Amino acid sequence: MFENMTVSKKLFASFGLAALTLLLIAGISYRNANLLIETEGWVAHSHQIRTELANLLSELKDAETGARGYVITGDDSYLQPYQSALPAIKATVADLKTLTVHNPDQQRRLAAMMPLIESKLAELNQTVDLRRTQGFDPTLKLILTNRGKTEMDQIRDTLAEADQAEQAVLQQWSEQAHANSDMTMSVIFWGGLIGTVLVGLIGWFISRSLSNQIGGAVGQVRSSSSELQAAANQQASGAKEQATAMAEISTTISELLATSRQIAESAQRVAHNAELTANSARSGHTTVDLTHESITGIRLQVDQIVSHMLELGKKSQEIGAVLDIVSELAEQTNILAINATIEAAGAGDAGKRFVVVAEEIRKLADRVGGSTKEVRTLIDDVRSAVNTTVMATETGSKAVDVGARQFGDVAIAFKEIADLVTTTTDAAREIELSTKQQSSAVEQVNTAIASVTQASVETETSAGQTLQTVSQMAVLSRNLLRIIQPHMAV
């Protein structure tokens, strides 16, 4: 039960037991000291009673001596002891009554002695008066009756009996005081010895118990700190690798962002060229309508058509060059998206979001590539149609009649050209929109990568701080274990 108590409860219980033992010893010593003081008081009281008894006898003797001296000499100066003794006797008797109020035997002796004292004082007073009035001889006869001597002897006997009784009481109080003193010394000695041994045992027991308890706790802390230190090392290493991977991903995304911007610019140029091509196609269609109204001006229109067709061929070639650039950018975007996917997969849980974004970029690049192929096919068709138109217009210039008959074919060809140019324009606009979306997505990815990179740096810093704290904890646990259990500190 004691082993399951907390440290504060153990200390409270142990020192409480020690304090209770010391308090018990102090209580017994205090009681014996009070008894000893009380006994000493009664001893002093008995001494005072004996002193007062001796004073009473001495005062009676003084009174008797003074009266005898006056009787013998007749000189009043001899009465001075007698006259001084009378009030002193009364005061001493009163003091004895007060001092012996607790002792019925002494009160009885005083009561029996009072008539004798009064009779003795009356006898002395009579002797003095008789000597003053009738002279020495009558007084001598009175003295020779031995009345005064008999009374004085009885008083002496009573006082001696009272003194012996008080001496016996004094002996009892002295014996009791000696016994109390011996008991007090024994209690102080043995109690102090037992208290010292008990406090020593309690201190040893508390030290052993706390050493085992705190040593076990410190051992657990030491084991936990070792595990935490290993985990912190692993976390710091992982955070450093993650920060490196994020830096690489950030560089890749930056390159991808630059590439997407180039694609957006190229797509914008493609859209512009497609718009110009559409305008040229609409102009050719208008020319065909005018030629249909007036066949006489077909040669001029044919020349214009040839000129426009040549220009359309150039535009088609420019569109083909731009499409080559777009196709190359789409392939580079696809490669960068694959690299971003690989780097994000290497980053673990922190790179899962970027796998999704990289996959979307790769799909977008595939769409751009597909659209580029479609545009290329359309451009090839445009080129083929332009060549056919040029050949048709050249043939028409040689033979207007043949051109008139073939005018319907030309109108149909221009309608197809217009449709193809419209399709090319729509594809270019889709490429432009796709590249804008791609650029926006890449910018978002770049922002997210920057946030993740910052988080990785903060994680690495936190891991370093955690490792430092764990190292300090390990040192602290070793120091504490060295204090508690030196033989177990390693």
C-alpha cells in the first residue's frame, strides 16, 4: 500500500509519524517537567512551613526571654524583645494557618496549640504586670509554679510534632521530585534515542522508496527520450529529404510555367494567323460571288484568287510552323508533367495533391497535342485545297469557258475552304484557351509548391528543435538518474 502512494503522501506520512513520535516524547517530558515543577513548589512550601514553625518557636522564646529579663532586672529595656515578639507571633500563626490550609492534621495541631500560646502569652503578660506593680518576690513565686514552663514545653512538643510531620511530607515530595526527575531524564534519553533511530529509519525508508520510484520513472523517461530521439532523427532526415524534393519540384514547375507561357504565346499567334486566314477565306468567297455575277471579269478575279491563294499558302505554312512549335511545347509539357508526377510521388503524402495536378497537366498536354494534329490535318487540307484552287485558277485563266463550267466546282471548293478555315480558327481558339488554363494551373501548382516548400523548411526546423529538446531531455534524465541512483547512471 505504501509503495502505491504518491511522493507527497509518502513524505507526509513518514514525517508525520516522526513528528508524532517527537510530539509524544515532548508531551511526556512536558508533563513530567510540570510535575517536577509542581513537586518543587510543594517542597518549597514545606520548607516555608518548617521555617514558620521555627520562627514561631523563636518568637515565643524571644517573648519569654524578654519577660524574664525584665523580671530579673526590672529594666524596661529588656521588654523590647517581648514587645516585638507579640505582633510577630500573631502574624506567624496567621501565616501558618494559611500555609497549612490544605493539611487537616497541621490545622488540628495549630488549633490545639493556639490555647497554649494564648495561655503562655497571658502568663508572660501577668508576670510583667506583677513585676511592675508588686516587685520581684511575688513574681518569682508565680514563676516557680512552673506554669509557664509546662505550657512552653507543650508548645515545643506540638511544634516539634508539626515539624516532623512537615518533614515527612517534605521527604515524600522530595522522593516524588526525584522520581519525576529520573523519569523525565529516562523519557528524554530513551525517547530521543528512539526518535533518532525512528527518524533515521524513516529517512532510509523514504530515500530507498523514492530512489526506486524516481529511478523507475527516470528510466522510463530515459527510454522514451531515446525512442523520441530516434524518431526525431528520422523525422529530421525525412524533412530534409522532403525539402530537397520540394526544391526540385519547385524548379520543375517553374520550368513548366515558363513553357506553358511560351505555349500560350504561340497559341495566341496561331489564333491570330487563323483569324487572318478566315478573313482571307471570306474575301475569296466574296470574289467567287462577284465572279458569278460577272463572268467577264473572271480573269481579274482569277488573278486575285491566285494571289490570295498564294498568300493563303504562305499563311498555311506559317500556321504549320506555329503548330510545330505548339506540338513541341505539348511534348515538353507532357515530359515535365511526368517528371512532376515522379517527384511528387517521391515526396510521399505531401506530394499527393501535386500528382493529381501533374496528371491534369499531362492530360491537357495530350489534348493540346491532339488538337495540334487535327489543326495540322486541317492545314494540310487547306494546302491541298489551295493548290487545287491555284491549278484551277490557272486553268481558268487559259480557258475562261472551261473556268466558267468549272465555276461551280470552285464555289464548292471555296465553301470547303471557308469551313476548314472556320474549323482551324475554332481549334486555334481552343488551343489558346487550353494554354491559358494550363498556365493558370501551373501557376497554382507553383504557388502550392512554394507553400509546401515553406512548410518543409519549417518542418525541418521544427524537427531540429525537437531533436535538440530530446537530447536535452536525455541528458537531464541521465543527470537525474546519476543523482538518484549513481551506480545505475551510465
